[in-house]
Amino acid sequence: MTDPDPRRRIPGTDTLLALPQLAKAQDVLGRDVVKASIATAQQRARAGEISPDDVVDAALDALPATASQCRPVFNATGVLVHTNLGRAPLSTAALDAVQAASGTTDVEFDLATGSRARRGRGALAALAAAVPDAEAVHVVNNNAAALLLCALALAPSKEIVISRGELIEIGDGFRIPDLLASTGARLREVGTTNRTTARDYADAIGPDTGFVLKIHPSNYLVTGFTATPSVRELTGLGVPLVVDIGSGLLTPHPALPDEPDAASVLRDGADVVTASGDKLLGGPQAGLLLGNDALVARLRRHPSARALRVDKLTLAALEATLRGPEPPVTRALNADPATLTARAERLAARLREHDVDAHAVTSEAMVGGGGAPGVTLPSAAVSLPESYAAALRAGDPPVVGRVERGRCLLDLRTIDAETDDRLLEAVRRCG
């Protein structure tokens, strides 16, 4: 007699876990991840969405690519350094370096002598070579950590002189003044929101001054009746000058003439420069410290430096970014608008062959990540109906574009040309 309840035919968890294909998945993803996928498939069968005979295939289909919840995403927003999408994508050279360093490695071991060596010496040497104006360099886990270390090491229970116009807040309500005050240092605010002069800084210098801090307002613009002294004007005040350039530009770039870079700021007289590694540099998350040999040595020897240090994977990725070919962020920054337009026209034409309402349009990209505020980069995009925005985000792989004037735009400045075919397929699946 046929069982009237097909749910009785749903295979049990232990039976499914023992199947060769699911047993192999456990070796890659772990038992808990595979069990969760099986439970989802079983529940679908109980709800009548699939047949009990399809549970195995459904469980396999539901398995993630990795044991992490992070999913690769196409960044078609036109924002080169998109904080919510992980900022700078790593270069192939950096990815290879991370893979090589993922096991046991000589991160602080000298294979020739068999003794301990300076941690991350390869990455530090690469950073020093990239910015020869720096007498010494150090790396911590992000730019906020770099500023924290400066406050702890150079201004313990002392004052940090800073312009009121540079008391900035960055993403998620994070405020630089709160970070600095948490170290026990006191902020000596000078000038006004819109105007600060070199005299304002000079008048604030006293026996309790630890250092002068100049922060590039990288995520906003103040226009109109404004004034701010240059780095060169703030040298010679008798205390260290720390300059946070933020975006990680190491040398000048013609597309960003007003964006400060580490080499120029050091030549202008800064004692210490701090910057991010995962923005315009195009590498992993890291805080870069470059400058005066004695001051950088104080930072490196401070007890908190141990808590703020980077791991071997970051050091490997940073070195490969500095020594290797152009990372994706740099390629996007240097992209030729005419080439982007030709790509957009070609992609739109191929989509129209599949009855997709697609058109090539001009667009404006931006640096993002708090870099080069107000600067736009001429670009080109594939324009689709607005409904594609949500459908593409739900796809596999997800594609994140932007919506403007009722259309979904896929900006090609942030899409590598080598992935155009995959982008096309993702759009077609949404049609």
C-alpha cells in the first residue's frame, strides 16, 4: 500500500550526512554548515515545496561556496572604494600572497640564520621603497589605530592641538575627537569651523602640547569664506606635526590634484603621516605610519603597538600590493572614459539581443571611502529598468548598481573588463 503521507519518505539527517557528496562538503565547509543546508532542504520537502526525492539535490544547491557568510559581489556602483562593499578589492598578486602566507610562514623568522627576524620586514621594506621621503615606516591595523597610537605614544596626558574645522565624524557615528580623548589626551581646539590660521595653532602651543594634528577632511567639503593653513605653514612650531591624509594616496595622481599624498606632505615638513591601506593604495585594511625615524621608533616601541599590529595575511597582501602590478582601484582610477563608453555600448547591444531594455549612458563615478570629496570621474554605464536593481542584488553572484532617475545604472568604471561576460549573464538571468 502506498504511504499517503510522502513526508515519511524524507531522508533523515544522518543518512544524508553519510552520502559521499555531502560527506565531501563537510570536509570543505564543516559539519554544521552542511547540516543547516540539509535542514533547509528537509523543511522545504515537509512544506510541499519540493519532492522528498529532491532533498539531496536541494541540500547540495543550498550549500554556500565557502564557510564564510561573506559573498563576492559585483560593485557596479561607480564608487571605487565602497566601504559597505569592503573597500579596495585586492589584486591577483595580493590574493596569491595571502594564499602563500596562509600556512606557516617566515613572517618573523630568518631562514638563513634560524633566528627571530623583524616582523613583516618585507612589507615594511616595500612601503619604505614606495615612499622614500619617509625616514621610517610602521603598519597597524587601520588608520584609526594609527591615530590612536600617535595619541598614546606622543601625547600621554598632554594636549593635541587641532582645528575645530577638522573635528570630523566618519562612518557609523565614529568620531575622531572621541577616539583621541579615549587615550587620556586632551584636545586643544583652535580656530573656527570655517577658518583656522597658522597663528591659531602657534598661540596654542605650550608646555603641555604633545603634537599638532592636521586631518584632511576627506569625506566633506567646506566652501565659501574659509581658510586653513598648509602643512608647510605648520612646521617649526617646536612640537611634532602629525598629518592624517586618510585615503592612502602615496604619491600625487593627476586625476586627484587636490588630494593630499604621503610623499608631498612629508616633503612639506610633516613629522608623521598616517593613512589607510585599503583605500586609494588598493590594498588590505591597514594603518600606515610614515615619517621621522625617532618618532616612528617611539610609536613602534609603545606597548599598545602590540595590540594594534597586523597579521601575516595583511602583511603579505600589503607587500604584494606595493610591489606588484596595478591593483583594481588604481586601474579603475586610471580607466579611459572612451574605453568605458565602448564597453557600455557593446554590453547594452548584447543585452538588447536578449530583449533586455538596455542602453549605454554617460555617468559619473567617484572615489568613495572618504577620499576626494566632490571629485567626479567621467564614466559610462549600462542603463536598465529600475526593477533590475533589486533582482541583481538577489542574484548569484549579486550585482550592486545604483538607481538614478528611475533607471538602474551599472557603472563600468568599477567593473573589471575581464568580468564583462559574467556581468552579462547575471543581467540576463534577471530578464
